[in-house]
Amino acid sequence: METSKALEPSPDNAVVWHEDRLYLLDQRYLPERASFLSLDTAAATAQAITDMVVRGAPAIGITAAYGVVLAARDAYRSRGADWRAAIELPLDLLAASRPTAVNLFWAIERMKHSMKGLGEQDPVPALLKEALAIHAEDRAANRTIGELGAALIEGPTDVITHCNAGALATGGYGTALGVIRSAHSAGCIGRVYADETRPWMQGSRLTAWELLHSGIPVTVQTDSAAAGLMATGRIGWVIVGSDRIAANGDVANKIGTYALAVLARYHGIGFMVAAPTSTIDMCLESGADIPIEERDAGEVLACGGSRIGPEGVAARNPVFDVTPASLVSLIVTERGVVETPTAVKMRALMG
Ligand code: MRU
């Protein structure tokens, strides 16, 4: 692959392994600037996840998998056959980068599992193969999720989405936006209303950019405009992604998702969650057990670099919330669709 092609900034090219380095499309500066940040250590990769250079549950998992490759490379360079002694610390850094998206821990565990079969030789080729497989499997899963979800949408209808669950948040194609892309190709989507998603503005900065790129009609609205829009009767579905789904079908996603689910139920609108099975955490009984990340108050008290709250005021900044399974109409995964999720149905899905 030529450098120019490999590092072409586009929504479907957000996480790239190229010539022994990891490149992340820097999502902090989209849509004004589309540029890659190049990384060659696990510590720098962990910092990039914490700093939101890359975000979205599956994309964080894929990035962490490549981070494990970088950790292994450094460990083998410094300790040779004894590389295992040097790999734990960087892996801990990756695991501490963000707490809510379970894909991060899932990917690190999968990489650790493939380390088990390795001897004293250079671990990089085998681990890189595994990271590339995680990446490719996520892309494939999103295509399947897109088809399964789109088949359930009668249209054309307008939909609301929240945050960014698109190609940028995954290995490519997207989960919620994957469903929307497939449904749009099938002629079932009129317009997408993208909640701007305070405070990081993933909706207005990233989802709008992605949908425009795909030629899908999109309108950005403030988060609080969703209720009034639903009341017009124009909205057929709310379609969102997830960062972690508990064993009973409770769904953690971007802050504000729970409010949308309550509104959707009140207005008789379907609430679809699109996520790969790597987002399902069967170890947690319910959403009450999901760790919710709380970020710096400054993110709420500033916007576009300008302060929007008085000096000295406190601010809450929980960045995810939990939607109870009872408000979820469908969970669409690559293994199939769960209607009105319960613990029994989730167990059946996950085998
Ligand atoms: O804080 P973020 O931007 O990482 O939050 C991302 C979300 O909440 C997404 O909706 C979720 O990860 C699904 S991504 C396919």
C-alpha cells in the first residue's frame, strides 16, 4: 500500500497500522482538520485513548490491540527472550486509559490470550496478526449489523442518532451509522437528525462529517431538541451504539442516551442499539455495575476554547449513562437481533 493511500484521512480510515507504526486520525480536530497522529509506544497509545484522539468503543479496543503490539516490540527489544517480564506495565497503562467501553478490556484480554501460545521468540508477528484480525472482524461485524438492522426499518423514515457510532468509532463502516448507511442504501432513510452531543460534540463534529461524506442527508440539532422533534411524528427510530451492554441487556452509551430512550418510549418510537458482541459484558449482571467515566469539569465549562461558566462553579461531567433494558426495543449484533432484551435472551445470544 502506498503511504498516500494508506494514510488518506476518511471516516473509514480512522485507525491505521502502517509500516510498523500506529496512526490515528486525530478526532479532536475534526472536522476542521483531518490529520493523523503517529504513535510507536504503548504509553503514547494509552495517552491518545485518554485524550480522545480516538474514541468510540470498538475503535478504542482495536487501538489497544495495536498498542499491545507496540508494547511487545519494545519489550522484545529491551529484554529479548524475557520479553514477558517487560510487558505487564504497558498493558496496565492501556487498560487504565478509559473505564467504560468494555471493548478495550476485551481486546487486551484477547491479545493476552494469544501471547500464551508464544515461546521466547519475537512475539510481534503473531500479535500483529491477532490485532489485524480484531480490526478486520470488527469491520465485518459492522457490515452484518448494518444489514440486520436495516432490514428492520420500514421507510423512508427520519431517524435520530446520538454521539458518534460510525466508522470513526469502529474498525470501519460503523454500528448505529452502519445500520443507517445500509438502510439509506435500501431507500429507507429520509434524514438523520444528529444530536450535537455535549460536551465533546461528537454528533455535530463527527457524525455530521461522516454522514455528509456518505451523501446521507443530516441535520444537527441540540440535544434538548429531540423531544420536540419526536412529537412531530416524523421520527421512525432512535438508533444508537453502545460502550458496554450488561448481561441483562442494560445499555451504557454516551450521556443523554437514557433521556432519548425515555422520550422514545413516551412517543411510541423504536429504540435500536447497534453493537458488536465484543461490547457485551456477560460478567456484569446489570447496568448498575458498569463503571461510568467522569471527565474533567472543564469540558463542560468551556466550549470551543472559550469559558462558558463562571470561575469557581462546580460542574458534573459523567460521559455515559445507562439505559435500562426495559426501554430498549432491539439490540442488533453480528450474531443476530435481540428483541426487548432480557438476561435469558442475552444468554441465548452469547451462547
Ligand atoms: O466518549 P466517546 O466518544 O468514546 O463515546 C462513544 C460513544 O458513546 C459511542 O456512542 C459508543 O462508543 C458506540 S461506538 C460504535
